[in-house]
Amino acid sequence: MSTGTLLAIIIPVVVVVAALAALGGYTVRRRRLRERFGPEYERTVEDAGSRSAADRELSAREKRHDALDIRPLSSSTRDRYAHDWQKVQGEFVDHPEDAVQEADLLVTSLMRERGYPTDNLTQKLQDLSVEHGRTVEHYRAAHDVNERSRRHTASTEQLRGAMVHYRALFDELLSDGGPRQART
């Protein structure tokens, strides 16, 4: 077989193998992102307009998150936050709007204590989505009701739902780096 014939066979085979390897790597990366971000993956695809753009966005979130100093909580700090949550939850019966606003402040304080930046809502959601992709939607929903509550346009049932949503993220943030607190 001549050198030209060999090259005519080998070059296309190498190109096909390289393309399959690249496609396999891309597929693995996408699957990893989908598993890590959960429902946030599809939300980002919708917002970004394509899977490729969403993959780039979520990878950038991961890099930003990796640069943050996310810290576990000490036992005494976890206990203090759990106690504070009980007080906020107890206030709901008599002052539901105030309780929802305090729940928002408590979750924000807990985020800050763990090392998350808390100045910008969009950035908070993006940073949280990396480790809490399955509960960040709870935070979105609760924050939306909290905003309506500030305008006195949220129903008591919506306020109750906001407390449940805040609690989902609160529990996750509280338990990271330590034992999960018992719900009361």
C-alpha cells in the first residue's frame, strides 16, 4: 500500500476518532452540569437561549463559586440560627408579613455567614445555584412573595408558602458542613 493511500485512510479515521472524543467529552460535561444544577440547568437553557450558552454560563458560575470562601458553620452558630428560625416561624401566626421579611433577612444573614456574597439578588441566585441547584427555586419563589408582601399584595397562603420555601433553603444552608438540624 502506498503512503498516499495509507494517509487517505488514517487521516479520516483520526478525524472521526477526535470528533467522537470531543463529542463524548461535551456530552459528559453537559450531563455533569445537568446533574449538578438540577432544575436550574433547564431554567438557564431557557434564559440563555441555547444549551451551549447555558453550559458556558453554568461553567462560569462554577468557577466564580470555586473562588468564594464558603465556610461550614460551627455547632454554636448552627444552634443560634436554628433558634432564630424558630422565633421567626413563631411570629408568623400573629404577623405573617413581618415573619416573611424576617425570614428573608435571616436567610441572607446565614448566606453571608457561610461566605456567599449577598449584595445583588441575581448574583446571590447564581452563586447559590452551584451548590443548591435544587432549592434555589425555593429562594426565588419566597423572595417574590416577600416583594409582594412589602407592597401588602400577598395573601396569607402565599406568605405561608414563602415560609416553606425559605425553610427549604435555610435547612440546606444550615446543614452544610455539619449535621442536619431536626425540624420542629
